[in-house]
Amino acid sequence: MSKILRQSSSPRVWSGTLLLLLAACHPAHSQDSAAKDAAPKFDLAILNGHVVDGTGAPWYEADIGIANGKITRIGRIDPTSARDTIDASGLIVAPGFIDMMGQTATPMLRNPSSAMNLLTQGITTINAGEGSSAAPLSPQDAKSAGWQNMSEYFQLLDLKGMPVNSVQTVGHTQVRRLVMGEDNRRPSDDELEAMKEHVREAMRAGAIGVSTALIYPPAVYATTEEIGALAGVAGEHGGRYYTHMRNEGDQLLEAIDEALEIGRIGNTPVHIFHLKAAGRQNWGKMQLAIARIKAARSEGHQVTADIYPYINNGLGIDALIHPRHFGEGRAKFLHRLADDQDLRAEVREEIESTSGWENWYRHAGSDWNRIIIGQTTAPRYREYAGQSVAAIAKATGEDAWDTFFGLCNASTFALPETMSDANKILAMQQEFVSFCTDVGPASGNRSASHPRSYGAFPRMLSRYVRDLGAISMEQAISQASAAAANAVMIYDRGRIAEGLAADVIVFDFDELADRADFENPHAESVGMKHVVVNGIPVLADGKFTGKRPGKVLRGPGFDPATASHAIVTGNDQPAFREVDKVMQSFLREHRIPGASLAITDQSNVVYARGFGYADVGQRDPVTPESLFRIASISKPITAVAILQLIDQGKLSLDDKVFEILDHEPHVEEGSKIDERQNEITIQHLLQHRGGWDRDQSFDAMFRSTQFAKALGAEHPATPDTIIRVMRGKPLDFDPGERYAYSNYGYCLLGRVIEKITDEAYEDYVQQHVLQPIGVTTMSVGATRLEGRKPNEVRYYDPHQGDSVFAEDLNSRVPQTYGAWHLEAMDSHGAWIASASDLARFASAFDDPENSPLLSSARITAMFARPEGLAGHKENGDLKPRHYGQGWSVVTDDSGELTASHGGSLPGTNTILVRRSDGKNVALLFNARVTARLSRVTGAVLPQVMKAIDQIEDWPEPSQDGTR
């Protein structure tokens, strides 16, 4: 029996082998250092601070110990008992603030640093969604975004991780527009049921309720009963109703009554976004509004509200126009408004002379000097951002109304001065009132042109608490943290108390101040020193650490039993309980959607289980039969096909590749063919010694757009296009000189198979490599989601890329579905397979003398060490790992060999291991990255192997993984 099949008598083999194995399969992944002998008691200790605990009680001096994301100790703490410390002497230590209207978490999905405006204010959680919400989406929008429903959206946020936490409402506008478009009418029964189903999905995914923005079309067309019906679905799942009310000025009190009525219809608590009395003529209504809310609370109706500490509100400038004009769609109306003078005259007269609707021009005193333009895309006016409409009109020599209409025909954000400081103070003095930015993560969105996006919470504490003494610091912090946490149902945070989540901020109360204003709305606030989210510092000494510990905080409609880590399929075997535990714990810790694991013993599958979801949005579980993109594990499969041809005498390892392939080179002007390519052999390609080094130049298989353009070929580039272009490119080193991993080299091997056999690569491999070992479900996958094969999982990755496909070339698409061309990667990275079938493939070499695929000699050669620098150090010593013919091989101190191959593409991470004890392990994930991991397999594989080592009573094997 070959040395690679030698039984290992002790699991000690894996202690050294695994590190080398992981380095071979995932060279970019770094492992954590070994645990210290005496682990610190705390991950972080905040020392000597003045603690304002969020309850409203007076501050006290104490240390705070944090471990595993929780506050575990309040009192005196020995600094040496903590891994890291923060000296908070003279500083305030408080619960993280909650932005009660944070609009959307999506900017953090694309760019985590977009949360800096939040962090410098001490915000650790946002409430996302105000009528609009990130989900659900139409199929067309989903094709670009990468998610369609709330479950899928939350999964991507969880994988990416955020600098702050997020709770999410599902927007009434979102579901209405999805079902009914912009129509000004009531929904049919079927349409209302469709809207309710969207809300139901969102609530089960973990949304905290339904939100509305009732001053904007098309939500303005909705009746109280329509909204109440959707709120009722939220109420059935323990959720709430959050509202930007129908009116915040002339009909403020009636709007509050409607909000309360919707809460009664839906049997839900009510939260009012950015409570205000807009317009001087309405300022006296604030006391009445508060009285209305207090009366409802006294009757047992849970009603809360929030404010932002500015007297200018913010909205799209076309909100100054009566909403009746938008009944046939915003774009259609604004197109008419661009040059229809009669329509402009009608709109102007309506704005100047009518009431009974949310007339923001009237609320601003009918004075264009009091309406500031925060941001506009109109080229004529862009340079005047931060100035009033009147000032812009003067600067451009226009009538103010012409300026207004010109701004309406662009994306313009306006800031009318409509409120009073006295009412701000009155509102914040109510214990049921919390605070918001009404923006969330800034990231250049137009609402970020309001200074509240960068300054709301520091302004509240510095101007209204410290300077004006409107309320005490302790009460303000209580309302910004504990009261807000209660209003969004995150009861495990919002206070400094042992056992609660460690969302903690440290700031200098005397220094704290907002710096943003209308002319410079993106100026960061000062005075916030440290922000800790789930126990991890994300702001340290005022600087973003780059960490992303924030997560989606799911609402009461989410059933923990449906979490991915709770879903397990396949046969439950007591001997493998520790393996199951490792997998479930890993999915829970890193919020991974799904995985599959299979193990063979004595060349038979003895364990095959699925974990989590194959399709998060549809809640389809991973099963042992689920198919995954295996990425570069395709290479051993291609290698075996090549080695079969060598066994059959149809090919030789020393054959020159470009004597077999005859692609016409594409040589750029001024360049010439690198004649060294003529020396590349089949052996060189199998061992990644062909002369291409992607770290030195580029990976040809991810240059689809450039290569197709170079040849004037159809997008995306085919393997033939890629080869023609690469024939005209220089090599990075002499063929055979050294090892450098090359996807392109295995692309060439696929074409060699086709040339020698006169069969399509996929057909040949299925017939000659897979069918002889009983594998019938493996195939080459498809790039686009619509090409997903039966029983294939979906793939999850938070990143976008540019499409390589002609129909939407260079448009932003999910990395997993269109940013590269999977079909062109057939022979190096495009196969889809189940974990069981991969493990069977690996076991085909357990008994070399009786292998159904290769001769014994060929199997031995497949794992053999290559000559020269590919297998040896410069001094001639053997390298501890080498790449054979399609396998990465590790030699441990005792001389035993472990062969493996990993696979990695956006949305998938896989590994296949042939252990030295004769067991084979296949592990597949439908995600590659998480908030803390660049490759998931490298983090969990040592734990899986350790659990396998601990199994003493192996079950009798059978083909289906049962005993």
C-alpha cells in the first residue's frame, strides 16, 4: 500500500499537518495565535470612568469589564486581568446611543466607513426603514442588489458585519410600490394580501415592525385601513408601527389621532418619527400633541416618539408640491413641469394660497430665505449647496420660483426652517421621547446634506443639555439609550448592567460638540473618544478601527429555531455528535447561511449532513445531496482526466501543450510572442509550473471583459478567447522553474482533454471520471442565478462587481452572479458537487491497486514531489508541502502525507482532504467571507478534524452515510 494510505495511530499527526494544509489551501488566511496559558478574564476593561448607566440614575465611578461581547463586571477591576484597557479618567461612560430613524444600513454593506458620522456621535444601533426599506425588492432590482426579500438582505448584512448594529422595519411604501406601483387608488383584496405577505416575510426574518412615510407619494394615497391591515401583520408577530405621520403641521393633531388609530387596528404599539409642529402658525400645537400622546399612554397604549435637535427639517424639494400631482408617477409629472409654464403657474398658485395639506412652503413662512438647499444634482445650482433658494436665485439672476422649479427637476434635498427651539426643549423633556439623525450612515446620500447626519446627538448633549440645561445629562442619555432600546425591542442593551450586550461609549462631556452646519454638513463631531459595539472597539481615540462587530438585531417575529445553525439534515449518528456541534457552533458564531460535510471511512461514506440553508429567502435547507460550486477542487478532477489519458498512452507528461493546442495568438502592436511558451509541458501545467504567476502579473481567468474587448469578441470571454490573448502575453518565469498557482494552466488542460478526446470537456469527465465511481449529479455550473441547477444552493457574498455579460456589461451585479464567467472556468473552477460525491471521488484512490480511475503507479505519481524549486528549498531541502498533479500535499515530521485541495470564489468556500489515516473529508460552504473571516473553511477545519480524531467507535460504512 502506498505511503499516503498509511494509517495514523494517533491524532497527533494533525497538530502540525493542519497548519501546513491550511496554508496550502488558503494562503491568504492567517490563523490566530495560540491561546495563552492564563487567558485574561476580560477582553476589555474600561477603567476609572464616570458611569451614566442609562437608567436615569446619577453617575457613579466604576470600572467595566467586558468579555464575549457582554458586560460581565461593574466595580473595581485589576487592569492586568484584561487583554485591553481604556483609561476613562475624567470621561463619561454610557450605553451606546440608538438612532431611532437611521434610514438604511445598506451603505455599511457597501462601505463600512460610511458609519463614521454615526460613530463620532456615539451611535451603536440604527433603526432602519421609513416607508422605504431595503427589502423587499422587485426581481429586476434584486438582480443588481443581490437580495430580494428581508431574509436575504439580513443574511448579507450578517456576513459583511457592520460598525454598528441595525434593527429594521419593513416599509409600507416599499411593499405598496412593489405591488401597486405609484397608483393613486385603493388596493384590491388580492393586492392587499400580497402586501401583507411581504410584511409577513419581513417580520419572520426579524423586522421589528411596519414603517410609513405618509407625506410622500405613493404612501400618501393609502387609507388608514390599508395601513392598519399591514400593521396588524406586524402585530401578529409582536412588532410595532413606526410612522412619519401624514401631517406635521396644520393637521398635526389629526395625524396623531390617525397614528393611534392604526395602532389600535393593528394591535401594535406606536412610535412617531421626528415629532414636530411645523410652521409658526402650528408651534402652539406641540403641547397639545404631547398631551395626546400622554393621554394614550395613560390608557395603556404604548406610544413613543423621537426628535432631532434642529429647527430645520429635511426633505426632497418636490415635497413642497401638492402630492395629488404625483398620482401618475413622479417622473412623468416632473417631466411636464420642466417646460410647461401653465403647470408651473398652477403649482405656484396652489403652494402660495392653499392649505389642508402638508404645505412646507407655508410652514417656512412663505419665505424662500428660510428654505436651504443641502444638496442638488442640478449642474446650474450645485455650487450653491448650503444656501437658501432666495440666495441661489439672486446669485443666478433668476426669480426664486424659477429656481425652485429648476431644483425640482433634479435630485434636490431641501432644509426648510419650520420649527422652534422652545418646542424642541419641550419635546426632549418628555421621558418617552428619544432621538434620531433621520439619516443613518451618511455615505454621500442626499439627506446627509443636513447637518443632523453628523451632529444630532452631540448637539443634543452640548447645546440643549450642557449649555441650555433643558434636561439633565443622565436623563438625556437614558432617553438616547434605554428608552430608545425599549422602543425598538432590543432589551439586552441600552443600559450599563452586568449580563447585557457591551454597546458602550466613552466621551468627554465638556469637549463634546457638533461641527456640521449647512455649508459644511459633513464635518464630524468632536469629543467622542471610544465606541464599543458588542464588546469590540470600533472607534478608538476618535479613529475608526475598521472592525465590523455590528449585526442585525432581529425582532420578536423571528423564531430562533429557524436560524441557520439550528437547521440540520441527514442522519443523526451519536458517534458524530461532536462533529455536528462544531459545525452548528461555527454557523452560529459567524452567521453563515449553509454548509455540507461528508466523511468516508474504508472508502465508503459514513457521515453526510447538511447545515443551514441552501436558499435563505425560500428557507430551503442544505441536505446531504445539495450541490455547491466547488471552485478549485475542480482541478483534481481535471488532473485525473489528464492522468487517465496518460495511463491510456494518449498523452505524455512531457508533451508540449502548444504542440497540441493551435490557438492563433493575439499579439498587441509592439509586442511579440514569448517563445518560452513553446516549452510548456503537460507536467508543468499539472504542477503549476507553466510560467504564469498571478501575484506577479494577473489571473487571466478574471480578465473576461478586457480580453473580449481586445479581440472584439462577444462578452463574456470564452476559454478560446482567453487562450488567444494569453498566447500573446509574456510569461512571468521560465516554464518548470518554480511553482506559482495558475488557474489559466488548468484552463489549458481542459482544452487538451477536448483536443485529445474530441469530446466536450464536461461530457468526457462525467463519463470517464465520475460515472465509474457512481457519481451522476456533478456538472459544470452556471454563472447567472437563472442558470442555477436543480438541487444547487444559492451563494451569498456581500460584495458587488461589474458584470462581464453583454446584456448588462459593466453594470453593478452581485459578485456571485455575473462579475466573472464561471462557464469559462470549467476545468479549473466550475464544477458543482455534493460533499458526499466529492468524498467518494477522493476515496477512489484509497486502494491504488484497485482504483476504478487510475493505475497504482499513476496514483503514486499524482501525489509525488515535483523537481526543483517547486518541491525543494533553494538549499535543496524538501519543502514541507508541495503541489503534486492536482493536489496539494503536506508531509509531516513522521513522513506521512496528507493531500488536499481548497476552492474559493465569492459565495463559496470548499475543501477536500485525504487524511493520512485513510479517511476523506469534504466540506462545502455557500459563503466565503464573514465579518471576521476572509475564508471560512480555514477557520473551522482544525475543529472538524479534531472532532473526527476523537471518534472512537466508527460506524459500519454504507453508501448513503447510514449505519
